[in-house]
Amino acid sequence: MNSPRAVRVVVVDDHAMFRRGVTAELAAAGAGEVEVLAEAADVDEAVAAVAAHRPDVVLLDVHLPGGGGVEVMRRGQSPETRYLALSVSDAAEDVIGTIRGGARGYVTKTITGPELVSAIRRVADGDAVFSPRLAGFVLDAFAGSIEVAAVDEDLDRLTEREREVMRLIARGYAYKEVAKELFISIKTVETHMSSVLRKLQLSSRHELSRWASDRRLL
């Protein structure tokens, strides 16, 4: 009996070290099951890679230079290609927005190599795959218990980077930790934080944490 064909994958993430790590992990955990065809660092590179390779699955980061993961799905349409979000973010609005944009699944970067191989295979076969906590967000959104429109209106005031800073600060990260996580300077974190508080009309980290918690963004 012939073994199933390897799932052909493109890895999209703006951090080169992470892309290389994912590619190496897939080679180790998914030998014979997954074949990485190409990597891409931003929206334009990702769209070009999808057009050139017609992969079965695109592993897609949510926050990308050039418009984000949803923009890749909008422009990189291919009948045979399915999208699986692989993101550090587990916020409700990211999950719901990405699924609305066309992704077949959403898993976080805490996933293990074997689990990621399984998720890729399942998405390629047509299944929808979510980390357990994230599946609840999707169900809540369709059930109407998350006011997605109101959350989106607030978040539309923020840039992609400001959203990332906001979420980490609201979770209790120190400025130094945020800078390390996002590969930016502490001064840049401070600048983004000031902008976030001004745009959301908040006055402190404590108010920001409460604001984010009330909207289920943590």
C-alpha cells in the first residue's frame, strides 16, 4: 500500500529565525509527511510564493508587514491551497478575523512539532483545526456572545504594532520584556504605549488591562 503524498507547505512569518525553526522542526517531525517548498517574510513574498508553488497548505503568521495574514489570503487565492494560521497571538479578534478571512485553522506557536504536522495534514484533508481555547472563541463569535464589531471598531484605531504592544502590556509584561518579545527598543515600546493610551482614551496600564480583559483580548 502506498504511503500518502507529502503535504506541500509554504511557511510565512516575518522573523527569519522562527521560519527556519519551523522548517527544521517540520523536517524532523514530519519527515515524509510534510515538504516545505518555500518561505516568505511579508505579504508580497507570500502571495508570490503561493502563485509560484501552489502549495497544499500555507502556514501563515497573522501580523505581517504589508497588510497582515488576511491580506495574503485575499490576494493569494488558489483553489488547491488552504491556510493554517500559526501565531503568537491567541486574542479573540485575531482568531475570528483570520477565520473570517479564509483560514481553515488557527494554532499558537506553543504547538509541538508533531502536533503541527498533524494540524497541517488535517487542514490539507479539509478539516478545521484550532487550539482548544481558540475553538471556543470561534463558537462564541458565531453564537453572538462576543461583540466582534465593537471590538473591531476600537482596535481599528491602533496599528498592527500598537496592538501587539497593547496586548503584551495588558498581560503584565514589563517594557523590557515587550521589547525583547517584539525585537524593538524599550523607547519604541514607550512610544507605542503612549499612542495606545491616547487612542483608546485610557490613562494607565491598569485601565488598559481592564479594557483588554473586558473585551476578551487577553
